[in-house]
Amino acid sequence: MSDELKPWSIVASRDVYVHEPWLKIRVETLELPDGRRVEFHQVDTRDFVIIVPQTDDGRFVLLRQYKHGARRVNVNFPAGTMETGEPPLECARRELLEETGYEADDWTACGGYVLMGNARGATCHLFVARNCRKVAEPDSGDLEEMRVEVMTRDELLATVARGDFAIASQVAALGLALNPEMAAALAQGAARGAEVTG
């Protein structure tokens, strides 16, 4: 018996609901390494980015806005869905400018991570943007109203303590904001992953 864990094989896949470009649900028949076959639902939504922006004096740029999934107004880092074929960093630059009016030249990619372990959902690409500077007024064109807020680390922690964060992927980004060592380690892992797949 080998100690090496093996991936599952996709034997068949069928769409059960499609609403392009936003959502696709399909059922995959999978073969496990021991020969058993199982079915898993897969949920495909559009991949997206989350940016942790910091100004040159170390303050964080955030958005206060209503999010319908959370059913309430909450605090988020800038984020947005990727257009078809759009590289993650290009999307991150675009979303930061559109949603906040800020730009940055110092970007760190911290990797792409799926939202659900077995159903996938989407891939969230995390970025840290340093030395951000305001160059324009926000112009996101989104449905939701947003308010840009710039916070010190202590103000950010107070916001967390008030329960103002409501979205799991945003809490992951919060970890990057509050733990630079983790952000550096994830960036190193993302670079290694790119070398393996590139």
C-alpha cells in the first residue's frame, strides 16, 4: 500500500443548471483511487479577486457596503469578478481603481484558492497592494452603494470586534492584512505553485 494520496478521476460530467456567465451547476461522476464511483455536485461561479490595499503610511483602504448574500451592510476589502480571459492582477488593478479611486505599483500575489473544498464555487485570487495613493474618485458602476474608509490597524481591529465583517473570503483577506508573515508565506507558495504549473 502506497502512502501517496491520489486525485480522483472525472468519469463523466453533466450540466443540470446553466445561467451564463454567472452560474453553472453540474454533476460529476468520479472514480476514487480504490475504484469506487461517486457523484459530486460542482458549482461554478466567476473567479474573483480581493485586494488588501495599504497606503504608504500603513493605513488600510476598505469599503462599507450592502452585500445581499450577507443580508446586511458590512466592511470589505475591494474585490470584483474577473472578466473572461482577464489575468488576476489586471483585474485587481482595475477593481482597486474603480471601487476606491486608488492605484498601487507594489503588488504581491498571494495565490488563488477555491471557496468550497469539494463543490469548488469559484477561485478567489488574493493580493496585497502597498503604497496605494488616491488618483481619482471611485467609479465602480456596481449596483451597490459604497463608502471608502481608510483605517489604521487599530481602527481595523475595532471594526472586526464590532462584527462588521460578514464574508468568509474577506476574513481570509483580513488575515493577510493583520499578519504580514502569512501574506509573505502565501506569496512564496503562490510563486512555487506557478513554477510547478508553468
